[in-house]
Amino acid sequence: MQGTETDAQEKDEQPQRIRILLVDEHEVVRKGICAMLSEETDFELAGQASSGNAAVMQAIQLQPDIVLLGIYLGAANGLDIAQQLQRACPNVRIVIFTAVTEDEYLMRAMRIGVHGYLQKSQPLDDVLAALRAVYQGERVISNPRVISKVLSEFSCLTKEHQRIRLGLSDLEIELVRLVSEGCSNKEIASRQFWSEVTVKRKMQDIYRKLQASDRAHAVAEAMRLGLI
């Protein structure tokens, strides 16, 4: 009886293993990753697949912690499979593992909401560290250069959200930008082929939308909100 209790206690003390479903069309890649995971005490290979359909079926059946997913899966696109996985297994974390370097794939992956985007050229230790971070709830991007693009896109989306929320048009944003550069109403009128009266009327509309009292206040609010 005492031995049984000791065995149970030791089992409870064992660290939780991170269960990985590996999806890649290339057998050599799968074998390499399998060998890498087998050497780590905190990872467990839950399953592997070479096609998109098999990936979704296995994810539903196995409920792994992480799906390590290639982009090229025969006739299927891994990013399309990622969306299917999100719907079928919302609690599973998805990490794209690819040799593709084109930014368009990464940006789409970020819009989809994957938890990681790793390059196959990365050192294996970095891949393992990234998977551990994803398991802990972090989102990981392997290429620092691309992080800047993601942040830039996020900034653009934030700016657009603020513009729509305030009811400002692109033209009104441009007028505030011209004001911030020191342009007078007369100079703005000349650039836009308007009368000064038209510029004043449009600026009044901008003041109202930004809840600003004058030109300087409008510029300050637009800058605070990231509109210019």
C-alpha cells in the first residue's frame, strides 16, 4: 500500500509535458522534429500528419497543446488549415513552422491570430524555447524585422479605428496634418483649390469632432490619438 502511494506521489510530481501535433508534408522534417522532441523531458509528440485534413482530424481527436504547422501541405495551404483548426479546436495553440520568408504569409498569419511564426532555419534550441513560450501563453515571431511590420500594421489599424470612431474623413486628417506643418487657412485653400471660407468651415467641423477649441488644440488632440 505504501509503495502505491509513493508511486502516485512521484507521478504527481512529474512536470506537465507539452503535447505537440506535428504537421508537415516532408517526412524528413517530421523525423527531425520528432527526434528533437524525444530528447526533451517536457515535450511529448501527440501525433503527426502530412496533410491538412489529417491535421484537423487528429487535432480534434488528440487535443494537443500546440499544433506545429507547415504552410505547404500538398494541395492545402497551412494558413487555411490554421483557420479550420481555430474553429474546430479553439483551445489549441497554433504555431506556423515554415521556410517561407515572404511577409505576406506572416501578416496573414498574424491577422488569423496564430500564436507563433517560426522559421525552419532557426536553431533547434530557439524553436524549443519558442514552443515553451507559446505554451505559457506568449505569442512568438522569429524574425525581429517582421515584428516592426506587425507593429506598423497595428498602428495603422489603431489610427483607422480612431478616425472612424470620431467620424473624421481622410481629407479632414490631411487638413489637420497641414495645420500641424504650420500652413495657414490661405495656404490650405490654395493647395486644395478652395476659398478660405470653405477651409474655415471644414476646420470648424474638425474642431467639433475632436472636441477642440482651436487649431493648436486640434493638432494636439490628433497627435495624442495617433491620427497624425
